Amino acid sequence: METRKISQAVIRRLPRYYRYLGELLEDGVERISSNDLSKRMKLTASQIRQDLNNFGGFGQQGYGYNVKYLHTEIGKILGLENKHNFIIVGAGNLGQALANYSHFENQGFILKGIFDVNPTLRGMSIRDVPVRMMSEMKDFIKENNIEIAVLTIPKECAIDVAKDLVDAGIQAIWNFAHVDLNVPDNVIVESVHLSESLMRLSYNISRYNEDHADK
Amino acid sequence: METRKISQAVIRRLPRYYRYLGELLEDGVERISSNDLSKRMKLTASQIRQDLNNFGGFGQQGYGYNVKYLHTEIGKILGLENKHNFIIVGAGNLGQALANYSHFENQGFILKGIFDVNPTLRGMSIRDVPVRMMSEMKDFIKENNIEIAVLTIPKECAIDVAKDLVDAGIQAIWNFAHVDLNVPDNVIVESVHLSESLMRLSYNISRYNEDHADK
């Protein structure tokens, strides 16, 4: 599909469109107007029309959007029609939680391996995927066409392990370590900094309490 | 502290400033110029000066910023000088991972309870906090001054449980369920939608591959 340069703000909203359209599909809804979608998503209808116009616009005036078509097309834009092999690096609680999340597989993300430094975890499997030792990681990436590594290890080791991942030719890192990774431009990093999210929550509680103490 | 209306973009960056300043403190750095901080954080120096000016500006021309002072002041702005009691709702893998993350406690977030519907989890404890049954949740919130609930349950139950949390007087919800919550304006919601983050990663892989296929 031909796409122009799309703003990061629109891209950030696409997964949310995908999720809402998926829910509509599950509910058996075939068509939806930008007005009805706007009520559900709490975006303005004009914002929705503007966003979806970025992709050539799938709506027909007066008929609304074809939910299934739009869901499929946004899925394509998000790259979800392709399979992506991934590994999890760090078999602690968070690594195990992500390994158990079978929903990722429905979206084309296939868990191929789990790695840890802890030898007591050797022999453990999660959803039939065995935990392997970190020393095997680089070869495994090269031999199994691994595109994505999920980093769920402490920040102290994350930077070194990221270097190993880059050396092994990884294409993307989904980073849960509490540190920013310095990787070459051709490696994609998406970070989830849970502590920062919790701090935003804390900030909003403080502001709310302050506002109400003033009154 | 007197603060004017601060833009959401600045607020989103504050936890990251807090993290970098914390690292500098750990490394024994006492003062830092906006130029040096800009190199580390990959923001422009003028962006940094502009951001920090929102809080009255802690820098002195030619002397740089006092790292400890700035770290403390940003911590105050983020509400981290207050203790926040929280519960985790959903003792699955993700709930357990978050319950085990002791780092939150250093930032003032105190885990008081864990709740689940699964009776086989009764009697289990994580870091000395017992798993309780969901039927006890509302009373527990009221009796233990709980401010924050962390929702790590499937989306099918999240909306109903969010209603119970609101009824019990919860102030904020840290939502990991894959659904947007409709709560009254006085309840703060911060959502972590992991699937959406993974889709952004997938999108960036697709765009990268497309760009390089063109050449």
C-alpha cells in the first residue's frame, strides 16, 4: 500500500482504532459512521475522518465505514498481516507474564524462545517454549529468523544485552528495562517504562489534591 | 509549590528527567549543565531549559543545575514525597510481576493488598502481602486508605471491577486491561496498553522494511 509520511500522533492512535474496530467486529457491527465511532472513542468525528484520510479514506459519505475492511486495512498498515518471530530475554515474572500472553500470537507475534542467565530455570517451559541460557541467544537469533527481542531484565544488564542483540542482527527491541537503549538507527526500539507511567499517575493525584485543597 | 498549568508534553517528560537525575546522583554527579544533560537525554539544551523553567527554573547561569536539588524538586512535583497505598487486582502473571517489583516502594508506592477471584490463590502471599478474594475488595479499600488500584485482569471483567473500585472511593486506577475505562472525572486513569505498544513496534518494522525494499 502506498502511504505518505504519517505523523507520529496518527500512528499512536492507529492501534486504538484497530482495537475498537476489533470490538465492533466481535459485536457483529458491519458499518459505523464517524459520528458513532467518535462517541465510542471520545475523539471528534472530524479528527477520525482526518486520521483515516491519511490512508486514502475508507469511508463513503452517508454510508459510514465498513468495519471489517477498515480493521483489515489498519491491520495491514500496522504490519499485523506478517508473522513476527520474537524471543523474550529475561524469564522473571514480567517475562513469564508476557510469554503467557497468548493474545500476541493472534496478532502475528510468535514466541520462539525465552532466555535467562539463571541456570535453575533451565528445563522450564512456558507454553511449550523452553527457557534457554543467555549464552545460546546470539546463535539462536541468527538461526531462527528472530525479528524482535523483548527485554525484561534489570537495567544494569540491559545495555550489554542490547549490544549482543544488535550484534546478532535483531531488528527491533521491545524494551521493559528502566533505561534508554543506545542502538544504531536501523534497530527499532519501543520502550515501556512502567515506573514513568506510575509517576504520571502520581503527578495527576497530586495535582487533583492540590486543586481541591485550594477550594 | 506554586505551579501554573503545565502542558501534558512537559509532564510526560518529567519522569524521564527524574530517572536521569537519579542516575546522575547514583554516579555521584553534583552539578550538570543543560548542555551535558541534553547530550545524555537526547533533547536539545534549549528544550531542557524551557521545560525546567516551568517550575521556576532551578539552574544558575554558568553553574548548571544542582542535581540533588532538581531531583528532589521534580520528585515533589510528581507527588513522590507522599506515600501512596495501592492494591493489585488480578494475581495472574502480570499482577505477580508488579507485586514483586520492590522498586515501586522506593518511590512511595506501598502495596497493601492483592485481590483475585481464583479461590486456589487464597493463602498465597507475595512479599508478605496475602492474596484476598475479590468479595473483600470494596471494604478493604475503604478501611485501608487505598488510593490506587492496579488492574491486571482480563478486559471482560475490567469494566465491572472498575465500577466497584469507583464505588469504594478509589482515587486512581493504573489500568493494564486492554480496554478503555469509563470512570467519573474525579477518578484518575493511567492506562498501559501493551498490545498497542507492540503494534507500534510492528508498524515501525513494516515501514522500515518498506523503505528499504524501495531502494
